[in-house]
Amino acid sequence: MTANASNENETRDAILDGSITLVQPRHGYRFSVEAILLGRFVRARSRSRVLELGAGCGVVSIMIASLYRPRAVVAIEIQPQLAAMIARNAAINGFESVLAICADLRRKKIASVETGSFDLVVANPPYRAAAAGRENPDHGRRLARGESTAKLEDFVAAARRYARRGGRVAFVFAARRGAELISAMRSNQLEPKRIRFVHPRIAMPASVMLIEARVGGGIEVAIEPPLILYERPGIYTAEARALLSSL
């Protein structure tokens, strides 16, 4: 991932060997490696309608548009500055199929977002539970990384609300809260079908989990091989490099 100065308030970053360019805030919430891993983990078809909840600057939506060329991608983001950046990033990368909507995902009705109409819903919810430790002083990061507004249950409920029967829902989330996420999914008729754990190093516990569930699916779940990010400090494994560096 490379960065070039755009103005004093934002940067222009290239990912996946420069195939995607993204504008994002210089300060405040910036997308992470986990968002890119989610973009790689999901699968979409050309006829799919895709929804991203809490989209930030739109990195996952733009990746899905680039990788799979689905017929429509809708990205919901509560922060106006970031929602505007999603629209800019869609234009920069030439994806007219990506629609940015500034809205609170907790609302039961959002204009242009029909319930039960999406084949795939994706999200990178806040990892930190409400009142868990010191709050981030930056407002944008606090909204994006902590449950100061929408909580995990809100993300899961919204995903269920907008996914069609038989549709899929994919999250990237903190592994330490994995049982909480699975419980919330199953309470909303979202049955886990694929799970992959991400480990910083081979001998370290998982830090992140990638999970895909199906609306009304059966109880069988595939636990995929673990993804190890680093061979040693600062050096990605071959698989991690492949996932992060090219389309």
C-alpha cells in the first residue's frame, strides 16, 4: 500500500499493486489490512447485488466491484465526509455500479436500500465493545472502531434485514469476540458456513476472524486453513503478500 499527499486533510493511497486508488482522511479513521482481507474473502457473481455496512472510505466495496464486477454495490456510511469519499473513490476507479449512501445502518428504512434484496452483505464492525477501555480521542476513529453508535448486534440485524433469503453475509471481526458474533448471527437466522482465522504469526493466537453466513442455511460449517500474516516482524508470508499485493 502506497500513499501520496493529496491535500492537508487526506491522502491518496494505491493498493493491490496500484490497481485501485483510494482517497481517505489523513487523520482519523483509515482502512486496515483486515478490510482488504475481507475484500479477498468474499465471493460475488456478476449478477449479484452487494451491500456494505459501515463502509468507511469504501475500500471493500471498491475491491468487490473490481474483483467481481457485480451489477450493483451499495455502500452505507454514517459519516458524511467518508460517504463523500466513497463516491469519489468509485469515480476515481471508474465504477458507476458503486452507490454511496450517507445513513445510519440502525434505521429500519433507508432510501434506495430495499430490505431482503441483496445477495451479499459485508461489514467490518467495530472491534471494541462499548465502554471497553479508554475511548479514542479522534471522533472519526471512535465511531469506526468502537461501539459508540452502532453495536455488533446492530450490524448483524441490519445484515439480516437487507440480505435476501439464501443470501450471504460476510464479516471480518476480532477473534476474541468470535463467540459473540456467531451467537448474534444465529439469533438472526444467519448460519455460519465458512470461517477463517487470521494469525499475526504462526505460533500466536488468532487476532481476526473472517466469517461467511447464509440466511436460513444449514448447520454445517467449513473451517478453512488459517491465514498467517507474518513470517517474522515486518515480513509478510507468501500467501499474505499475494492477497494484499495483486488482483
